[in-house]
Amino acid sequence: MAALAVFLVLLLWLAVPPAAAQRTRGCRRQCGNVTVPYPFGIGARCHHGEDRGFRLECDDTRRPPRLTVAGYGHEVVSISLATAEATVLLNASRACYDRNSSSGSGRVLGRREEYPMALNGSAFLFSSIKSKFVAIGCPDLAYFVDDGGYYVTGCMSVCRPSARALPGSCRGDDGCCQSNIPLGLDSYRPYIRSFGRRQQQGTFMANSTGCAYAFMVDALWFWYAGSHFNRTGDFAVPVVLDWAIRAAGSSCATARGNATAYACRSKQSVCLDSSNGPGYICNCTSGYEGNPYILGGCKDVDECAHDDLYPCYGVCINTPGGYLCTCPEGSSGNATVLDGCHQKDKFTLALKAVTGVSIGVFLLILVCFSAHLSVQKRRTLRAKQRFFEQNGGLLLQQQLGSLASSGVAFKIFSDEEIRKATGNFDEARVLGRGGNGVVYRGVIADGSTVAIKKSRVVDEKQLKEFSREMLILSQINHRNVVKLLGCCLEVEVPMLVYEYVPNGSLHLYVHGDGKAMPPGERLRVAAESAHALAYMHSSASPPILHGDVKSANILLDGDLTAKVSDFGASRLAPADEAQVATLVQGTCGYLDPEYLLTCQLTCKSDVYSFAVVLLELLTGRKAFCPDGPEEDDTSLAFSFVTAVQRGRHREIMDGHVREELGVEVLDHAAELVIRCLSLTGEERPTMTEVADKIERLRSFHCTNV
């Protein structure tokens, strides 16, 4: 009996490989906004151990936290199981020259910085499909070599005179060139060389630039950047890497022979040989989705719950790995096609005759009415199609298809779906009204509650960039930014669909009649809002300006977590100079004085407006009060600056805030606000500096409570 027990234990141990089981239990799967799925893992024993590169490290001291590949140092910003890809950041290489020098062919003026990236021995290879090598500047030659020092690829960039510009972009004669990446590449060492700088005129020196840049980059990201890509100094770009299980040059044929090391653990998984270099990847079989690298990771897809992907106009029954779609009882035909099911013929000849006469009479009565409705319907459909095209719907629809595999959940809603969600814009569902439009509470088809913004006016010049802005905003994923879920383009002014935030705005909490927000909570809300703005300024590409930062645009969810809303919405307001006086972007009391002089929104405009929000939290006063008892009471920012000059700023602070936070925290907060309210934008700090300063004030307050 003892021998039999030992034999059974041994069988169980062989059936479930312990290494794979232990590496998925209790392991951290999130670093900042990046999800880390197995076979990747943070720390020891949490990743697939056969290949280097699957072990990651998370630096929580950075804001936001920074995820890197252990042993290589490359910063990871996203990982995809479905496409077996990872996106990392790479610093662009740079070289600057003396354009006036005639002593040589482009003498280097400043420091030359050429950033290599080595993937040798890891699970990663550079993607030959989704990454490109790009050089900017002219006249210059950029190329890169492999780890053996041998040439891989490169391109030459010159600048034609603007009067002789040719159509297209990044074609080699417009100051930008690009070349493809070969398969199987695991190392990258760039070089930038100048040529033709002895010639002060003619072929190469027209419109020459002082600096040149070279970098490998995500081709789709670079295409989105388009004409907005205008970087100088040091900057980083995303690069797409292909990953696979590459231990000992394994393939599907050899890997299946070693059950212990075989990485495809789920029962419903399939092994595919890597299309880039040696190795293999795992996918869930058709009808299943999830993680094929862990036991039970591939789950059955309920096709009946996704009728947009698996249409069924009859009776749908989910089955393991598939579904059945049949016509209802008493009918037959193809239920997967609209109107594909037909009732079985049970009519007698006499009943058919009576039915035919009745239908004929009914059609004669309705023919005129039907013709009228048909004309109206065609007009409506043509108008909707025209609005859809002029709002950039065709381009947006095309690009969303390629982004779906990356997990971007963005939907283009029809006008009928929006009207149904809002009860045909029922007044009882209005959440708020502003200068640019009305926000309604809606319930979409899947039962989710959303907020739908219906704008009043739109600038036709901004419609050309609307689809590009929607693509960029849809990929923003930050816990303190209201998520943009979709838009409706079948109307003259596009409508935006956001996630619903239940607790209203910060303005109501600070200035409403309800329970006052404790001082410590106010500092937390200020820090969360500052981190959201800093993320949009510094981490989004291209940077996104808010343009209307105010307490009414900072919402609070069920846990009173701050969520900044209305990013990019100010772009829908008219930008014509003749209308600036009546439709200025922003709100009285929060407007940047420098913007009123230049009509140019910058990141520092958001810094000024945020300082007014911080003052509201510290003083409990409104940003603009035209009915104040004194003239200087109308503007909170002006009143505070005047009080600081008189040394009386503590007196206008809210009593509870002054009592709980203490003099030292208040003085440091006042110093920060004064810097942010500077009349000159260059003298104001960045939102990242503001967020870090508020976090330090919170830490100091918590240690002294």
C-alpha cells in the first residue's frame, strides 16, 4: 500500500509541472498602467525560466512606476499575448554640426549621442513588420550595424527647397528618410554621418539643418505623429519587439517532446512556430481566448454574447469552442443572415388569395405615404453619411480595426444608439451644462452607464484633425483621467461618449451645501489631478493640452478618486480669430493671462488654471465671484496674490485647512501657487514638478498628523 501511495503522488507531480504552477500564484501582474501577463513576470519565480527577457523589474519609486527588462534595462510600455509583441522605449540618437564651417564636411559642434539597443540572448527580436529605421535632418546619412559591426540598413536624408517640394512624407528629400528592418535582428547600434557639407549651395546644402536624429520606431506610431512630429534635444520613441519561446532554438516539433519545458500549458492552446527567428509562440484555439501559457488559461468565448462579431438572427446556443445558430421553431433558412429565416408554408390556396387581396389594398392605401417616407429616409441617410465622412469617420474606422488587437476598446456609435441611450436627449438625464454643450447620462446596449457630451458648435478647420485626436485620446489609460469610450460622427457636431463618474464634480463638493471635504482629502484630490495633467503633458504622444482646467471638470468616483474630464474637448470650439472675443477657450477665473495676449494654449496654461483649482481647495472660495463685496474679491487668483504681497495669505485660507495642515504646509503650498500664477509661462513649473511638490506636502502632513 505504501508503494502504491508513492506511485500516485509521483503521477500527480508529473501531471502538473510544479515550476509553471508556482510561477503564476501570488505574483504581481501590474506595474503602473502596464499589465504583465505570464510568461512574463516581475521578480524571481514569476516568469518563464527558459529564456532571458521574460523577467521584468518594476521601479515603484518613479512616477509613474517604470517597468524594465531585467538584465537589459529597456523600459517596457506594453505587452501583447495575442500578437506576441512588446513595446519598449528607445532614446533617439543625435548629432549636431556647425553649418557655417567650411573646414570640413560637417564638424560636430555639440556632443554626439548614439544609443544602441542589444537584445542578444533574450526572447526578443526587433519586429521587421511593425518597426522602421528613421532619420531626420539634412544632409545626413544614418545607418546601424549588428553586434558584429556589420552594416544592416540605413538611409540618406536631404532637403529640397520648399518651392520645389514633392508630394508625400519621409521620402528622403524632405529632411526625413526611412528603411525597413530585416528578420532575425537582435542588436542595433546606430551611426549618424554628415556628407556634402563642404558644398555651400546646390544639391545637398539647400535648407540644411544643424542637427540630425536617427532612431528605430513603431511605424504606426510614427505615422500617427505625422506632421506633428517636431522634436529636438533628447527624446524617446516606442519600438515594437517580437518575442517567442526561444530556448535552445526550440520549435513546436521539438518542444512537444519535452512535456516539462513545453510552454503551451492550456488544454485549448495551439503551438505556432515564430515568424521572426527561431522559437515558438502559443495561441488559444479558435473559439477560446485568454492566456495559453498557464493551465486553464484559455476560456471558452461566449459567441452569443458578442452578436457584433458573431451575428445570429435566430436562436443562439453557445458550445465549447463554437456556437449554434438556428432559425426559430416553425421557420427555416440561414439564421446568421438578416431576414435569412422564413416561415414554413402552411397557407391554403384560398387563404393565400384572401391574403394577397388584403395586402394589395393595404399597399394601395399606403403607397403615397411610403413614397414620402422613403424620400425623407434617403435624405436623412445622405446627411448622416456626409457628416460621417466630413468628421473623419472613414479614417477613424479604418485605424480602429488595426488597434482592436491591442486592447483599445473604442466604438463609433450611430445616431440611433445615442438617442436610445439618452431617451432621445431627455431633459431628466442632463448631468450638466457648459459653454460648449450639454452632458447627458446614458445607458448603452451592454447595460453600461456612460456620460454623453453633445456640443453646440464646431470649427470646420478642426474637423480634419478630429479623427486623429480621437485615435490618440482613445488610447489614454490613466486611473485619474475619465476614459473616452467612443464617439458619434453621424451628426453635424460630433458627440463624445465617456465613462460615467457617479459622484459629480469637485466644484460641488467644495462649494456645495453638503458635507465639507477634509483637508487631507483635498490634498489627495489635488495630487491625483496634478498627476493626471502631468501624464497627459509628458507621457502622451503627442502631448495633450486640456485648455479648460477647473474644479467643475474634475470628477469624483464612488471612492472620491479624482478623474480629470474634458481632455481635448476645447478643440471643438471655434478657433477663428474673429470669434475669439466671444468664444474664448477656458473659464473666467481660470484663464491664463498670457493666453489672452497670445491666443496660444500651452502646457503652462494648464498649470495656471490648476493653481486656481488648488486655491479653491485651500480657501474654500470660488475662482470667480462677480458679486463679491469688494472689487478685488471677484478673482480668487488676484485676491491671493494681493494677500501674499501684504503677508496676509494665511487669513484667507479655509479655517479647517489652516488648523489641520499647519503653517509650514500652507506656506509651502502658497509658494507653489505663486509660482504657478506667474504672468510669464516660462517662469511656471511643469505639471510633473507640481504633482511631485504636492506629494511631498502630503507626506509631510501625514508624518505630522
